[in-house]
Amino acid sequence: MPSSWIGAVILPFTGLLLSLPAGADVKARSCSEVRQAYGAKGFSLADIPYQEIAGEHLRICPQEYTCCTTEMEDKLSQQSKLEFENLVEETSHFVRTTFVSRHKKFDEFFRELLENAEKSLNDMFVRTYGMLYMQNSEVFQDLFTELKRYYTGGNVNLEEMLNDFWARLLERMFQLINPQYHFSEDYLECVSKYTDQLKPFGDVPRKLKVQVTRAFIAARTFVQGLTVGREVANRVSKVSPTPGCIRALMKMLYCPYCRGLPSVKPCNNYCLNVMKGCLANQADLDTEWNLFIDAMLLVAERLEGPFNIESVMDPIDVKISEAIMNMQENSIQVSAKVFQGCGQPKPAPALRSARSVPENFNTRFRPYNPEERPTTAAGTSLDRLVTDIKEKLKLSKKVWSAFPYTICKDERVTAGTSNQEECWNGHSKARYLPEIMNDGLTNQINNPEVEVDITRPDTFIRQQIMALRVMTNKLKNAYNGNDVNFQDTSDESSGSGSGSGCMDDVCPTEFEFVTTEAPAADPDRREVDSSAAPLSHSLLSGALICLVLALQRLCR
């Protein structure tokens, strides 16, 4: 063959080799693998060429020979955005379901606990006091109505509400033990003013005020914390990637398709920089989130100990009945002091003929046996609920800054940490060399993969940070027994709250635990005898006669 012929054959072949992109081979020029992978995503194969074409039209991927048309790049860019949003939602699934499910469980528990406590008191008082209770039951119904309204965020001052309950109960009982007199509204108002001074119900109101106030503050604030955690987690998991983030996602996830390498996954470190750039604002949530979780854990400890609402509400019927017994035992002294302070009341109209005491009235009372008490929500207990939520809360710390690592650890996304050479680095199948950025917005100033404007923090994320900061402050107050303001669910303006759960405005970090165990059913303890009150036998008989007359009057 003449040398000129040989040259004529070799020169075009050499030119063809020189025209191939670096690292390309004959197989890479075919787009068959890309067509198969592209079709598997649900896209039409009409968009994709059979062979590589010139890539000058590409706006994101390297402008070399490519299997991508402009339409393909646009569709794959949208696909990368959708997959990123789904990845974030999947990654946040644990923290979102933790707050959603535990909020539902705690709310169910507390509501049912209140319902059961009210039912327990009603059943016990009907059996113990019969018609006397039923004719005055609205006093007790109002107590539970206000407790429920407080728990659900109502504008209720707990201390004032409890003081009002005991004042109303004193007014009712004062009329019962003094049926021979007629009392005007003004006189009864004077009587109620002596509640604190005379202590007609013994020490029960003071103890219950401390116990109920602290327990309800802690319970309401804790459930409100679960609500805020739920809302923040749900909101933050709905990401809206910036244009710069979308470009980086497309380059990382689908530019390998355009280069004819659909099976090559991104390098792990490359993925980390992309995700840290895209989720920079979410990472800034971490500091306030961790403080919020710590505050939730502190209040959870209170719920397990001195602020345990279950140990307060379970025996509340017994405690109130004990207070009523105290009033009965001290009725003569109380009446005398009231008459001295408020004046001698007018005699009542002549009483009707005497009736016998209703058979269902019994001056003694007894607490329910444990097996008789209603089962609380889902048959569980507060201790078990708190133990469960504490474990979940601890696992949710640092969750937002961990998002990039969790996503990039997913084998569906990257080649993994063990494969640092045969992975996509944004340009070709090779090791990724740039350093990994630190977490947070300000640290993305030199992010090599995502254009991030560090001077413009995401206002939506900043709103969530503020919501967490406010809730953390409320939780810290609740930990110390102090009430906090909540917006009423009925759109009432928030009031001044319930003040402190501590006495005499002193609220140490650790409270002295006031026991709330139900008193033992000791028959001798309930008898009114000479050792229980400094009354002579004749005075005691007179008091009981007055009580019987009152019963007759009310039961007609």
C-alpha cells in the first residue's frame, strides 16, 4: 500500500481520537445505559439520543459530549429537587412522628386523667353524701371545668380559681351547718373572706394548691412543648431549595447521566458539601433545638417526681372529702368566729316538721381501692409515658445538623465512604478533593458546590428558632413551678397566668415533696370524738343536731 494511502487513512482516525472527551471509550459514546435508567424514572425515551451529542446547550452539567438534551436536563433538574425534598422528609420522619405520636398520647392521657378524676369524685360523693352532694354538685363540676380549661390553654389563674372553689364550698357548708339562720348574699361574701383566716378545711386547701398548681403548670407546659416540637419539625421538614441548591443537586445526582455514567453515584464528601450548602439554615436551628430538648427533659423529670399530675389527681376526691370532714368537725368554732366577724345573722323562717336523715348519707367516707379506680388513658401510667418520651427526646438532639450525614450515608444516594475513587465528583468518575465545610449558614461562604448568600438568613427558619426560644423559656419557668402565659384556644387574650406554684413567693430549684398518697381508711380517724376537737359532749351533740336539720332542709 502506498505511504500516501496509509497517511490518508491514519490522519482521520487520529483526528477522531483527538475529538473524544478525556476518559471516553467507544462504549461510553452509546447512550443505551442512560436510556434505560432514564426510562426507569418514568420519562419518555423520545427526549434522549441514542448516541452522545455535543453538549454546548447544557446549562448545569459539563458542556462536553453528552447523552442529555436541554429537555432532559430540565426534567432531571426538577427530579433532583423532588428527590431532595423527599429525602429530607424521610430523614425527619423519626423526629416528626416522635412529637406527633407522643403529643397525641400525652394529651389523651391528661384529658382522660381529668375525666376519670371527676367521675371518681362524683361516684364517691354520691355514695358518701347522697342528696347533699347532688344538690351542690355544680361547685365541684365548676372546679373540674376550670382545670380542663386551664390545661387546654385557657385564661385561668389557678390559684385564684382554687381559692374561689374553697370559698364557694365554705359558703355552701356554712349554710348547711347553720340552717336556723337566713344568710344574704352580702353575708355569705363576708363568710368567704374568712376562708384563709379560719382554715375551716384544715391544711388540705394549702397542700392541694401547691400540688395542683405545680402539677398542672408542668403538665400543660410539657404538652405545649410537644406541640411546638411537632409544629417546628413538620415545618422545617418541608424544604424549599434555592436555585443555587437545585443546580448543585442536579449536578450531583444526574450529571452522571449526561456523561453516560448513570450507575456511578456521588462521592460521600461531595454529597456532604452539597447537603451542607442546601441545608445551611436548618443546621442553624440545632442550637436552639438542643436547648429546647434539654428543657423538655427537665420538665419530664418533674413530671416523674414532685409535679406528677397523676399522683395529685388520683386521690383528689379523698382529699376534698377530708377537707369537708375537717369543716364538719370544726363547725361550731368556725360559726362562732364568723358570727363575731360578720355579725349575728337573721333567724330563718320556721322549719318544717323534722324528717329522718336520708339513708344514703354517711358521715364517714372511704377512698376507692386501687382496683376500683378507673384505668387511665390506654391503660398506661404517667411514669411509663415519661420514660418513653425521654428516650425519644434524647435521640432527637442535634437532629438538624445531622441531616447531611444521614442523607449522604444512604446507599441510594452516594457511593459510600469505602468507595472514594470510583465515584462522581461533579466532573468525572474520580476522587473528590475539596475539604468538607462546617455546619451552619456562615460556614458556607466558601462552599465549592452551592452558592449560598450568608447575608440573608432564611426568615422562616428564624421564626422557628424564635418559637423554640419562647417555648424553652416557658419550660424553664414550669420546671421551677412558675406559670407562663399561653394563648387561649378560644382566642381569648392571654391573662396574667396563675402566678407561682410555690408558697410565699419562694421557689427554690428543688421543691420539698408534699406527699399526695391517699390517707388510710382508718375508722377511728373519721369519728368525731373528744380527741379530735376540744368540744364538750353537749356542744358536739348540738352540732350534729344542726347538721341533721340542715340535711332535712336540703333534702326536701
